[in-house]
Amino acid sequence: MERRRAPAANRRYGQRRFWDALYQQEGAEPREWLGGLSRFLPQLEAELRPGDRILVLGCGNSALSHDLHELGYTDVTSIDFSPACIAAMRARYAHCCPGLRWAVMDIRALAFPDATFDVVLEKGTLDVLMVEETDPWNVSPQAVAAMHRVLAEVSRVLRPEGRFLSITFAQPHFRKPHYAQEAFGWSLHHVTCGDGDTGTFHYYLYIMHKGQPLDLSDVALGRRLHQPPLPAAPPPTPAPLDDDEDYLFAIQL
């Protein structure tokens, strides 16, 4: 079956110039993908510890880093690949949160030594890697490789017993195979977030603990991600018509 093409406009989300132009226009006015910290704070705080060294991937102009700082998690480094974004965030928070650190960086090549952070946190950043995918059941090899590269970097910079926390709308049957890779050396579970009001979407907090094993069911799920898709089933052979049906068909009755 021929693969459908994603809308051409989706490609902009993977381009630095798009985000630079956006942040130059918006500045550091908060834009909260998936909502603000209060929507998932109870689930998130269950995984955070006092004194954690936290890395926020793809911070954008979210207030997440500031809000964590206000809660007492003051050792926070936030990165984004848009220089305009990082400049705007520094300008917004330097006076009130001088301990926050900001850096221009590509999430596919983190410029940190191994085992640097207790927690790596992302909110909607990894979704950008999937915007050109048209079939969530059959993700392209390019998207699988891009996701694997980022997650390998996350695993590398996590300390032993560190946690990777990923917040996304992506449902478990679509996202868990990417996280459930034995090479990353972490366990995997998720919780559902959201208020459940009519007309709103639930979203998910995926929690990975470095140094803990994957469940066997998750191991199998992760391995299937790298198996070639099954060939399409041939169309069913039509049943032969009996004599009466054949006659009626022939005269188009």
C-alpha cells in the first residue's frame, strides 16, 4: 500500500527557522503545550526528589522551568534548539530565577557528560519527531531512528536510578514501543492525566526508571518496533456463483 504524505506544512515543526521566527514574534509569553504544570503536578511530583538535578528538553516558551523553580526544584537546566527562544527565556526569568540555566542545544546531541542529571523531563517535545508521520501504526524508519537517537542521549545523561518523564498526547500503543528498548536500561510505566471533562483529551505521563528492568511484555513490544511490517493480505477470492446466481448476474438483473 502506498504511504500517504503528511501535509507539507508539518515539516516546519522540525525546522529551526520556524521556531526562531515564532519566538521572535511571541517573545517569552508563556505558551503551554498540553497545559501548565498544575494539570499534572501530582503525578509529576511523585517522581521528583528534593535536590534533583533536572534537564528540560525543548523548553520553548513554557513556564515549566520557572514553575519547577518556584516549587523548590532550583537545579534546572532548560534547552531548546532555537536561539531566539533561549534569549527570550533568559530575559524573562533572569531577574527572578537567577539559578535557572538556559542553553541552545539539539536534543539529538546533548552536550553534557554521561550521568549528569537525576531527571530528564519533556512535555510535547518528542511529538515534533512524529509530525510528518501519516500512519501511527506503521511509523517510518526515519522517525524510529530519530526517536531512538534522542532517547539514547536521554539514557546516557541520566544518572543511575535517574528518571525520564515524558508528557504527551500519544497513546500507549503508539508511544510505548519507542520507550521500551532494552538498550536504554530503564523500566517503563505510564499514568493517565487530564480532568476527563467532555470534549477534552487525556494525555499521558510516561515514567522510565534508569537501572530497573522492563517488563517482559514491554520487551516484546519494543522488539516488534524493529520488525518489518507484515505484508498486506491478498483480497479474498470471490465465491463461485451457483447456476441461478450466474444467470441473474449475466443478465444484470
